[in-house]
Amino acid sequence: MAVLLIESGPALSDEPRLLGPAQIRQLADELGVRPTKTLGQNFVHDANTVRRIVAESGVGPDDTVLEVGPGLGSLTLALLGVAGRVIAVEIDPVLAGRLPTTITEFAPSRADAFDVITADAMSVSRDDLPAAPTALVANLPYNVAVPVLLHLLSELPSITTALVMVQAEVADRLAAGPGSRTYGVPSVKARYFGTVKRAGAVGRNVFWPEPKVESGLVRVDRTDTHSRDPEIRRRVFAVIDAAFAQRRKTMRSALATWAGGAPEAERRLRAAAIDPSVRGERLDVDDFVRLAAVD
């Protein structure tokens, strides 16, 4: 699949060259890099896969894309082929230091449209970025994928769409709906920000080193149905955490500690038009929002 270059917006005249297995190994050898499990590093070396991710993201020349964990730059180069600007956040200083050179070598006409920040994505705020991102596209480190996704959606309300690659099991949880076996805290919190859906699967053989788990794509489209106020969001998330801390319990029992006793939990549940005998996995995010608003 070729990357479609759009005439309007920033000039994207020269399609970036993408990294293949040989280039990935050469870069890693040059830097003395060996992917670490601690940082959740698995480098994508298949050009068709990164093209598919970019296509699924739907980003274009009007978008400023935030990429987390760019690694050696495989997805970064594909994003620069279509996006107006790419801001990469990389925790590894060695990898972050090499990225500008890689972009200059493989996408010279797009070097001015690229920024890299050496930081932990869990600490990133708007003030750390040179521009407000409109989209998040990333191969997230699997060991912190959900916290990073939720943090960035919370901290960066300018992000209207997110397409992330995560462990397949996590993708299922994020996209699950009420009543599903995999529905839980990640599902509800992600739905607070907008619609969430699976956007495809990714095979193990496109990574180096090859992971022991399957991968999947998840897309979030922000709807702004719920408040952006941080305090309101914290209150809602606290209720969600309490509701799923003991999945087998009814909401009356599960929320007893949060509410200050089972009778008070029942009062609040009834005030929010929620059956106290229901379990958390039967409720949608709107139910939790109503419950958190009850005094």
C-alpha cells in the first residue's frame, strides 16, 4: 500500500524512505542498542505495517501528531509522509538523540516538521510540547500502555483521535462494552473520553525482537460528552476503581468503603437511578458519571 500524499497543506513532495529489517538492525548496532523488556521495546521493522497504522489513524496534513515510544523511527517516518507535524516522546536518551539524524537521512524534506522530546510519557503535559497535538499515534510500551493512553487523553484535550498499538489482550479490554467478560476499569475510563473500538490485529513477525504476545490496534475518537474538568474526572475514576476492585460484589457492597458505608452507597446508587444489586460490569460510563455527581 503506498502512502497517499495530499497536495494541500504543508509540502510533502518527497515521500520518506521507510525502515526495513536491515536498517533497523544497522541502527541498533550503530547505537549499541538491545531492546529492553523494562522499557517495553519491540521495534516494528515492516513497512506495510506502519503504513497500515498511519492509514487507520486517518491523520493528514492539518494534524500535529504525538507519537510515544518512537524507538528507531519506523512509524515516525511513515507519519511524516502524511502529517503536518510529528512530535515524538522518547524515554531512552540514546534513541531520542539519534532520531533527528534518522529523519534527516530518510525524510530530509520533512526534518523541519519533526520534534523529539526526551521524557517519560507519563509526565508529559501541554507545557512540555512545542505545539498542541491533534492526534496520538503510537506503538505504546506494553507494560504501561493503559496508564499512558489515559494520561495523555487527560492532559492533552487537543487530541481528538488516538490510534495505539497495544497487547491484544489489552486491546480487547479497552474496546470491551458493558456485560463483556473483558469489560473493566480500562474499558470504562477509555469510554469516558469517547468511542473506543478495535482497529485490527498485528502479527508478531513484524517486530524485532518478536514478542511473545499478539498485538492489536485500538482507536479512540474523542466526543467530549463528559466534562474535561480534572476534578470531576478524578471523582468519576475513583468510583470506577471502587466498583471493579471486587468484581463479584454488588455495587452496594463494592462501593461501601468509597461511600462511607453500604447504606450510603445504596442511597447514592438509587439517587443515580442504579439498581444497588447490579455489578459494576453491567454499567456504562454514563452510569458512573451520574453516580459520581450524587452528593
